[in-house]
Amino acid sequence: MKKLLYVLPVFLLAGCGDKAPKCSGEDSIGVVKKILTREYLQKGLIKLTEVNVQAIRTIGVDKEVDISHCAASVSMKDDADREYQKDITYDTQYTDDKSQIYVTIN
């Protein structure tokens, strides 16, 4: 499966430190939702009206490069009110200046 990578600016709270972004962090989940919505729309598959990320798990953290490896279950609803379920894995990492977050869906 093709890996998806998106970069979006984030507004970080003071005191975040030099840690990898949390898998369940609001910024990480927001980017995951945007990636899925854009990817499905760009492929012409479906127009998602609702995306919920649940059962979020941290598989591991690479402290050397501050990357979180994550897994989650995603439920989605399209504009025809059909529901879809999908399990995903993804990685999260801040840019060096902590102004953006990179999310790669595997």
C-alpha cells in the first residue's frame, strides 16, 4: 500500500519539550483525519463526512529521532451515509523547529 505523508502546521503549547508527538495527541489525530479525507476524495472513491480515530495505540517510540509509531481503528462515514471501518498504522514526528508535524500513514 502506498504510504501517505502530509505536513501541516501545528500550534504547540509551551513546555512540550523535545519529545515525539503523542499518537493520541490532538494535532496527530487531526492530521490523520485530514489525510484520510483528502486521500479518499483525491482517488474519487468517496466523500467522507465523518472520520473517527479510535483505539489509538503507541506501538513504539524512537527516542533517537523523536518518532512515534502508532496504530488505530478508524471509522468513516460518507455523504451517502455508508459506514466504513479500517485499521491503520502511522508515524508522527515534529519538524526540528517544532512548528509542523509530519504524519505518515503506512
